[in-house]
Amino acid sequence: MEQKRAIGFFEKYLTVWVSLCIVIGIAIGQCLPQIPETLSTFEYANVSIPVAILIWLMIYPMMLKVNFQSVKNVGSRPKGIIVTSVTNWLIKPFTMFGIAYLFFYVVFKAFIPHHLAEEYLAGAVLLGAAPCTAMVFVWSYLTRGDAAYTLVQVAVNDLIILVAFAPIVAFLLGISGVTIPWATLLLSVVLFVVIPLIAGVISRIIVIRRKGIEYFNNVFVKKFDNYTIIGLLLTLIILFSFQGETILNNPLHILLIAVPLVLQTLLTFAFAYGWAKWWKLPHSVAAPAGMIGASNFFELAVAVAISIFGLQSGAALATVVGVLVEVPVMLFLVRIANKTQSWFINKE
């Protein structure tokens, strides 16, 4: 009998850790306000230096896993790449905008002031324009995905992020009337995508040349396993130390923000997974394709929201709610993918 695959302890209970960070962060903001006041003085070009360091701690380990050598094999099996790319860049950002706009400006109009609706929409757009590049390896593993092909999907996705993220965000937020400081947006992309990506690629090349691929995959990368979670949790504590007043005044807003985010996640997965079935792709390709589209690169979204709108903004809060709901929703989709494996052919 095949051994049941399990998610890591930290990843499995990420929602619990995020909830604890909310409590700890709010307590610090209310009882020790001098801490966020001091941290707020360490900024450059609207970017919080302490938060930037923690975000690099989150993102660098992810970038170590990206092998761009795998991109050369895209031409031999293009359908899964097409499903992933179209879902991530032509469907997801725009449906996220539409669903979030509907809920924040129409359905929840009586509960959310206009200025906060604008900021929550901005945070939702940042999530929608940042498809997953890291946790998808976990979701792929749990759905018995083709690990090599998932790597190709992620590598192509990261290349597209470099050129598409900033223009899509600026376009969608421009439509909603949010003024986007292009300099800050581009600086955020350079800081939180380009630099970690280059550092990851260089580290990968150097370590593999000196120690070999087995050492890199089984020893070097594993050294950073917990760094991403630690960096994320510390970032959230800082963020919530600034957000405490907003949350205490509007506790219902956490739930209101979560509704369109969860709905959009489910619809995006259904689109990609259904398309893959229609195209007769194997389940090992279809499941990761659906997972990449459904999940978010929330570390990037949080980083850019903080850089552009600030630690105390509704946009930053919305991206954190994305973190809060991500794991339970994605585990639900993993269960659906595993239950429907018989719908798919075994090979392409």
C-alpha cells in the first residue's frame, strides 16, 4: 500500500500560527507602541528595512528550488504550461479584480467604508497577480504530481513574474482609481523578485559545482526549510503591531475580506483543473496546474503591499488575510484533486 503523503507540521498549521501572530502583533501594538514606532523610522523609499530583511529570508529559500534548466524541456509537453500560464496571467488577476470589486464595493458596501474598500481591493489585486511559486511544491507532492513538470511550471511562472507582475498590478489598480507609484512598485519587484531570484540561481550554481546536485537537494536546501516560515511569522507580527487599531475597530473586516479571496481561489482551481481534464492531461500535471493557479505567492503580495501602501494599510491587511485562508482552502482542494484522480488519464 502506498504511504499516505503528509504536509509538514509548520505548513499544516500555518493558519494557527498566523492567528497567533495576529494576537501577538495586536498586543505589541497596544501595550508596547514604542516598538512599531521605532521600526517605522527604519525606511528607505517607503520600504521598511526590517520587513525587507525578513521577506528576503522568506523568498530566498524558495528561489533556491527554481531550476531554469528545466525550461528547455517546455516544448516537448506544452499543454500543462499553457494551462498554467493562461490561468495565472490572463484569467486570475482579472477575475480577482472583478470578484473583489463586486464584494467590496457592492455586496459589502454597507460594512466597508469607501477608502478601505479601495485598499482591500488593492491587496486582493496584489494576491491575484502573484501566483504561487513555493508552496505549490507541497501541493504537487500531496496530489502525487509530476515533480519535474511542476518545476518547469514554476520556472516558467517565475520568468513571467519578472515582466508581467508590475504592469498588471498597475493596470488593474489604475482602473480602480488607486494611484500607483511606479518607482516604488518597480523597486518592490527588484527587491523581492529579481534580487532573491539572482541570489538563488547563483547559490544553486556554486553549490552544485562544488558539492553536487545530491548535496544541494538533500542537504543545502533543507537547511533553509524553516527560514521561510520564521520570516513570514515575524513579518506578520510586525505588520499586525501596526494593524492593531484597524482590526480592533473593524474585526468583521477579516471575514469580509476572506469571502472574495476564498471564492476566487475555488473558481480559479475549477477553471484550470477543468481545462486540464478537457485537454486530457494526466492527473500528475493537471493537479499542480490547478494548484498553481489557485494559490498565491503571498510573500510577494505582502511585501509589495507594505512597500506601496504601508504597514498600516488595508492593502497589507488584505494580503495577510490571504495568508490566513490559504492553507485550509488549499488542503480542501488537495482532497478534491485526490478524490477525482480517476477522472484523468495516466499519461499524456
